[in-house]
Amino acid sequence: MIKAYAKSDIGKVREINQDSYYISDSIDEVQLYMLADGMGGYNGGEVASKLAIQTAKSYIENNFNQIDKDKDSIIQLLASSMEYANMIVFEKSKEDKELEGMGTTLEICLIYNNKAFIGHIGDSRIYRIRKEFIRKLTQDHSYVQKLVKDGKITQEEAVHHPQKNMLMKALGCNAFVEPDVMVKGFLKDDIIVMNSDGLTNLVTQEEILKIVQKNIEQAPKELIKLANDRGGYDNITVVTIKNI
């Protein structure tokens, strides 16, 4: 049985919340959790994040029963859903002048048979908490993360780098996209945390671990409050999912 909680907040500075999320009802056949952080234009980011989630969600739900439920098939389904969402967002941005250049991050977590099938693009994040440990499962598709990977700067320097919001990959900005897709164990008592960078720019991994372990239901609200207390420079969205 899966329990999930989520909250999204505009933060203290932005005029519009461009984050979107979706969480399955615990009785849904396909256990699906999604988060997107949109960008671009007056309301382009909001349009991109909502559209990406709606499109990927319906693609997965419409095709889930047609596929073999083995690891490779589910991973391929996630990748295809993100490629399809990318195409829809990209086409929409070309149709409407006001939406030109819009894009979004997209995190998908599909829970099936004690496994978490994950799709990721952008710099929103997915963590897994197991016992006393928290581990980041996704790699930020950001310019700064590339600098870290290439050994040009340290992980510590990355935290305050002036270009840390610059993305190397997002959904809807180009005709084609290559998302990261993976599968991870999701055992009894494991917790998954999905969040937009409005949280992790202001709250540490250790703080996330402590707050989520204390109370998984209240954690999204508590984490958002902490980020807002520290400035709330961006929209903040948090999803917590527990295998109980």
C-alpha cells in the first residue's frame, strides 16, 4: 500500500506558480506521481508544466495495460510518455506567440511491484529515503552540474553558482528530448521525495531527511515553510510517497 502527500506554494517572490504536480489515489491501478517546474513567458511556464503532466499521465494510463509488465517495457513506456509530452509542449509553444520558448522539468515516478520506475528531465529532483539514509536518484540536467561532473567546480561551489538555474535539458524546448529513465527498489518503509528546485536551492538534503522522517504527511508543508522562511525566491513543490 502506498501513501502520498503533496503541496505546492507560490513562494515569496514570484507572481505566478509555474509548478504542477499529480498524485494517484491509493486505489488507482497505476500508481503514478508527477512533478513539473515550468519556465518561460508571462504564463508559459504554467502552461508547459500542466500540459506536460496531463499529456504524460494520459499516455501512461492509456498504454499501461497494453504492455508486458517487465522492467524494460515499463521503462520504455515512461521514456515514450516523456517524448510524447515533449512533442505536445513544443508544438504548443510554436502555435502561440505568447508561449514561445516555454519549457518545463518533468519528474515521473511509477510504482509497480515494489519498484519505482523513474523518468527525469531538468533540475527538479527525486530522493529515496531508506532507513537512516537519503540518496538523490536523479542527476540535475544543469550547466552547473556539468561543471561539477567535468571537475571544473566542486559540489559546494555549485550551491551558490550564479548560473545554477541554467538548464542543459528541459522538456518542450526542442523537437526531440532524451530523458533519463531508471528503475530503483521501493521496499516496505522506503520513502520517495520529489521536489522542484525552489526547495533544494534553500534546504539541504539532511534537512529534508529529518523533516520527512519526523512526519511524512506534514513534511511537504514543513519543508515549504522552511524554504519560505529563507526567502522563498521560487515556487516550491514537494511530494512525499511511502511504501507502507
